[in-house]
Amino acid sequence: MIAKTVDKETIYSYLEEINDPEVPVLSIIDLGIIRDVKMNSDELEVVITPTYTGCPAMDMIVATIKIQLATLGFKKIKVTQVLSPAWTTEWMSEEGKRKLKEYGIAPPNPKQQVCDQKLFAAAEAVQCPHCNSYHTHRISEFGSTACKALYQCDDCKEPFDYFKCH
Amino acid sequence: MSPFIDYTLHLGDNSLILGQKNAEWCGHGPVLEQDIAITNISLDLIGQARNFYQYAATLIGDGTTEDSLAYLRKEREFKNLLLVEQPNGDWGQTILRQFFFSQYQYLLFQQLQNSSDKHIAAIAEKSLKEVTYHLRWSSEWVIRLGDGTDESHQRMQKAIDELWRYTGEMFEAASYETHVDLSTIKEQWINKVKKVFDEATLQMPVKIFMQTGGKEGKHTEHLGYILTELQYMQRAYPGCEW
């Protein structure tokens, strides 16, 4: 393929194919971490933002973007990281939230409830992704990856991950 | 090296060393959930350090990288606070160290997110989201342990005796530290700590002599051991990759 004939839409469709290595059901588009795609003849720049500061998946995502787009014929592919404005779970697509739930991870609540300093605040009401009950409780506000908290359903008793709001 | 680069390294060093200390708990936490919590915090801190080091490396130029800053500097070149290099001790001491530091970082980053330097402001803005979690988690644990059993209360009080002398340094400006108003941070920090201690039924310490020097590279004996472990691979096998 020749880079000059490639439009942004094609780039995005290629990016849509790349999944988050830690939550493989989500594409990086679903996650909302692609900020911009800039093209200048045969040079391409993809601007991304990390979800969490120490997210170990970022290096792998950068490498995968380069490999995935290499087939499009660009001479130079640059992936730039920007931090500000900081990523928020509000940028996650509705499609992404639906996929998360299907996968067994409770999607982030639409309104941020826990990102304040109040101590011993009642745990956020999170819907169980398995049986849809709201009778759930938080086991730990840190989970298997930086972006998740651990919950358990009081009705079906299943433990589950909650993609915490950020 | 310019004062601003020194300051950026100081911020990175604080995060790296505390991240390294917390990581020692991996697999040793008192319960699984808290083991995961402390190591998650570790990951956030090391992520902060990477951001600061990457920025410092571009300012320094000359082929310096985030890795050479972390793995190839000597003890006297590290500018971290004495507080973050103190031993983990028991769970209470680790919690208290985290609480003191997170409360400080929370106030500091609030100021730094308005920094005239766009890079520092962006790192502070991004990190604040995570620091808020660290602060809430560690505050709750200080209260839980302080207001817990006789044993846990006693241990927390002992941890305060152990660590308080390293808190004064946070508010003593180093020669390169001209970007923040430390006296405001000090006042807010004392008030917040007092509030948590009151709720935890812990005594606020009396005025004591404060240890300083870390910011200028004069450390306690503990940092050498930390770096020995942290830098082992690059020292034993220079340039080693995996």
C-alpha cells in the first residue's frame, strides 16, 4: 500500500484492531487513549495518552501500533505520549463499556464517585456484570491491574473486577 | 547541571525509591488484597519516576536516558527525601511512611499542576489522580491501626517515633527548589496529619530535631543497600538487556 493514498479513517480502522494487552476485549480506540493521528506525506504520528501513570501495557501498545501501521507504507511512524489533559474513564466508548461487561468486568460508572479524599466513604454501588444485581461490595480498591478494583456480588456470590473510574 | 534539572531528578528520585521499597512487600503483604494494593502503589510511583526521568533526560541531552538515571547514578547523586529510603519495618511503619509521603505529594502536585513548566504540570496533573487513591488508602490504614487493638496502636505510635524526624526535610527548600511554596504545604500537611492522627487516637509528636540532607545527596545508610539491589544487573552486566 502507498502511504499517500491512506486516509485517517483507514488508520483508525487499523488501530481498532489493536487490543489492550491487559484487557484484551477492549481495542485501544474503545479505551479512548488515541488522541490524534497526524499525517505528513509519508510520515505518520499517532498521539496517545496513558491510562495510568505506571501502566506497564503502554510500551507494548506503542510497539504494536508501529507494527500494525508499518504495512501501510509510511517511512516513519512516531508514537508520541501526552499526559495532559489526563485520561479519564469518561473517554471510554459506550461500545467499550458494553464489551467489558460481557467479558465479566464491571464497566466504570458514568459519574465519578470515588476520586475524592473522603475516608471510609461507602463503597460505590457497582452492578454485578454476571447477574446485574446492585447488591455488591468492594473487597479491595486495588485489583489485578492498576485500573481495576475488586468486588464481590452478594447475590450470585461471584467475585468480579471493576474498572474503576479515574 | 541546572537547578531545574536537579529539581526534576529530585521528584523522580522520591518516587523511584519509595516505589522500590514498597515493591519489597510483593508476596509478603499481610493479606492478599493489601499485598496487591501496596504493589499497585509501587507501580504508580515507578511510573511517576519514569515520567520525571524521561523529561530530565531530554533536558540533560548527551545520551542520558531514563534507565541511565535510575541505574547508573551513585548514591550521592540521588536527591530523594530521607523519609522514602527508611526501612519498611512492620506493616504499620510502611503504611505511615506512605501516608506521610502521599499527603505531601498530594499537596505538592496540586501546586505543581499549575507550574509554568508544561511538562512538570502535566505529570503532576496525571499523577494526582493516583495519589488521591494512595492518600485515601494510607489514611484509612493509619486510622484502622491507630484506633485498632492495643498492639496495633502501640506499633503505630512506635512508627511515628521512628519516622517523624524525617518529615521536616520535606519543607526545607533545597538550593534548587524554588518552584513551590513549601511553607503553605507545611501548614496544610500538619493540619491534615493532625486530623488523621486525632481520628486514629495517635499522639502528635512534640517538636524534635529534624534530619535533613537527602535532597542534597546526603543520605542515611539505607540508600546504599537499596541501590545495590536496584542497580545490581546494570552494575554486574553493563548494558544488559532483556
